[in-house]
Amino acid sequence: MTHSPVSFDQLVEHHRSEILAYLTRLLGDTHDAEDACQDTLLAAYRAFERLAPDSNARAWLYKIATNTAFNALKRRKRKAAHIMDIDLDRISADSAPALERREQLRAVAQAVEALPPKQRAALMLRQFQGLRYAEIAASLECSEASARANVYQAIKKLREALAD
């Protein structure tokens, strides 16, 4: 959806689930993501009247969600290292992962968790949310080239971390 919906309710109806999924991936915790999603929607509600009719409402929402997540990550940074929850439910019961597979998933989660927040956000927006680089740039308040560079660096760091 490129243009602003008619109402805030329509905006939320169209994008709440994908924003929540993004925040869950970015924060690695369902409860933190739900809190951040509520904070995002509250901030969006307060600012909705200032959103220009021709704005990309989806990118605008991701921008608010990203800023909310970055604030949550800054608060969390003081706490002990946190391993991202892995969504093992996606793996069918028929192919229950062996211990080795779980260790691989844990290694991926740790590598993603170790990425700088902006690189992690860019990677999540591109790989999991399917945003174009222009939308990522709008969401992260950077140039399109910087959005590309953040995704590239995130993938490069993940490859290096997982090469061992």
C-alpha cells in the first residue's frame, strides 16, 4: 500500500500483523515485540494527522516501529545478553530438528543478535518483511545506498560469523 489509507483504523488493519512480525524478529522476544507494537501504534495514532496524504504509510509505520525497537534495544543493552527466540513451530513435527539443527539455529540467532541495530533492522526489513530499498531507507531515515550497504554488511557479518 503506497498511499495513506483513509483512516488510522484502516492503516492498523492493513499493517499491524506485519509490524508485529517485524518487531518480533528485530527484538527476538514476543512480549517485547507486543509492547513495542502497542507503543508504535500509539505514536502513529498521535502523529497520524500530520501524515501527508501522498506519503508511504507503510514505510512511515516501519520508521516508527524501528525507532521504537531501537529504544527498546538500548534499554535492553544494560541487561545480560539475550538469545533470540527461535520459531521452532515453523518446523513441522515430522522433521523435528536434531540437536545439531537446534545448535545451528541458535548460532544463527546469536549472529543476528550480535549485528548492530541498524544493520539488523535493514536485514529484517529486506529479508523478512520484503521491503524495497527505498522503503527501508524511509524506515531507517537514511539514503537508499545506505540501506543497501546496511543489508550487505549484515549478510557479510552473518556469513563470517557462521563460517566457523
